[in-house]
Amino acid sequence: MIYANYAATTPELSPVVVKELCEYVGGTHLNAARNFEGLEAGAIALRSRRAIAKLFNAPDPLKVLFTSGATQSLNMAINGFLRQGDHVLSTSVEHNATARPLEALRKSGVIELDWLRCDADGVLDAETIPKAIRKNTRLLVMSHASNVLGTILPVTEAFRIAREYGILTVLDTAQTGGVVPFTMGACCDVLAFTGHKGLGGLAGSGGFVIGEDAAAHIRPWIRGGTGSRSDSLDMPEFMPDKFEPGTQNTIGILSLAVSVEEILRTGVEKIRERECALTARFMAGLRELKKITLYGTGDPERSVALVSIAVQGYDAGEVSRYLFEKHGIITRSGLHCAPLAHKTAGTYPGGTVRFSFGSGTTEPDIDAMLEALSKM
């Protein structure tokens, strides 16, 4: 098998991660803050918070909050920030993890919503943002990179503009966390991350990092027991308890701690350089083949390690099935939970075939994929 679906999930865990997880599962694992033995879970969480804060250059590890992943994090941020009558801006290449909660609030009459139009290759001109801002604009939500086109959006410039207008900002790093260098700093108010893609952790792990001043503006969207302030029926106001009710996914959090520490030792810049080289090799090979349309910018420096294509005369699902059945190549076809992006690219409703690369991808894998496409 050749795996080319890293944009969906990283299938292999690092041996270092596996070793620590096995040791944890074989021991005592109790929930944090509920008993003396549970102190281990709290230590694991703090270890992971520190690693993730360092990865994203966030100043306070206690403002790294854990959830089941980017989808829950985005829902918590969107529903926590917004009030009746607010206006929201987002982009025309967003994943449904952003688009659906925003659309639900729009349909229920809570918010007004505008999609910032990207070009067909997924490029957003940040200078169009001021024209879309209204007096009641409260929030700008953006993906760091499109999960369909791979295009990296100008989030730093876009959020700088938003900050000038006093607008809160939320960033979805599902496609860039751990593989594209990024400094949160004062750039955005909430950074949502997922554990099972570029961060190399277990599925069901993830969270969000909240900026220094944003915690005062966001309400808890999920409430419950925290093991602290149990005398009150209100959620604690202090971090991280304010946003972490219930029993945490400690084994998932541990997988993040170990994998992110390994990423930090390797260096995100080095990971990015390797993935750019693989993407460039694949794009160059595609240009030698007839009847193939390449979507996105076609520039690996402006993209994550993700390439969407169409093959003339074939449905996207047919191509993926052929690659799997005849060549053992795993891709993803269809709309990729991002119909807005496909409408932007002009590939709706048929979708595309998406190839995405990661830690286990090799140059021979790239060449084998190109050979398989040439035979088709």
C-alpha cells in the first residue's frame, strides 16, 4: 500500500509515541484533579500544554485547552464568541467544521454572515477584507490552508487588518499544525488544532490555544464538572478549567505531548522543507501527463503537501478506486467535507482526487503514484 491521504489522518504513530502509550496503558490511568493518583493525568496534560505552546509560540501553556479535535474547538470558539446580531466573516474555502456552525447560527437568525471570496486557486486577497467589514462585525474565522486546494491563506495579514478594526479572530490549523511554521503571538485570538494529522497524535485528540485577552470575551459552550470550584453551579473563570469540563482524553493528550516534543526536536522548518520537496516532485510529474487538471496554485511554496486533480473522462471516485484496486494507492475523492472550496475551484459537485503527503511518504512513493496515473 501507498498512503496518500495525510490530509485526513496520519496513519502511523512514531515508535517513541507507541512506547510511551503502551507504558501508560499498562499502568494506572485516572482522571486529573479528582484524586491523588490522578495527579499523573494532570502532569501529562501540563507536559502537553507546554509542548503545544512552544510549537505555536504561545506565551501561556495554561491557555492551551484540550478537546476532541479541531471541529469541537471551532464550535466552542464560534458559539462562545458570538452574540445576537453579530456579523461574521469567513472564507469561501472553509471546511464544514467552520461552515456548518456558522451557517446554523445564520439560519437561526443569531448572526449575519459573509464569505470572503477566494480566487479559483484558493488565493485570498487580504486587502478585500476592509470592504466587507461592518459596524457589527465581531469575528473573522479562517483556515490556515485549504484542505481541498492546499493553498496557504494570508492569515497574518488578514488578522492584522481584523485587529485594527477590533475584530476577534479564529484560526483553523488542521492542515498546517506541525508541518508549517507559525507564531501565534498576538496574531489571533483562538488557534484550533487537531492531533491526528500533522501533529502525529491519536484520533480524538486536539484542542485550541486562546490568546492573552480573548478568554474574557468567550463563554464556555460545554459545561460540567472540573474537579475545581465544585461548590458553584457556574463554570470556573480560571484557565484551563473554564473550557475543560468532564473527563479528559488523557491517552490522546499524552500522544500529543510525545509527538509534539518529537516535532520540536526535528524542527517544523525541516519538516516543511521535506514536504515541499515531495509536493514539487509530484506537481512536476503531473505536468508531464496529459488529460490531468491540477487545482490550486501549482506552487509548493504556497501550499501544504496536498494536491487535488481531475482526470479527463473519469469521475473522481473512479480514479481513486482504480488507484487503490490496481496499484494499492490510497487517496481521497469527492468533496472532502468542503463544498464551499469546490464551488470556489469550479469542481462542484463532482469533486476531485486528492493526494496528500506526510511523514511516511517517500520519493519512490511519489514516482509510483505518477506511474499509476500515466497508465490510466
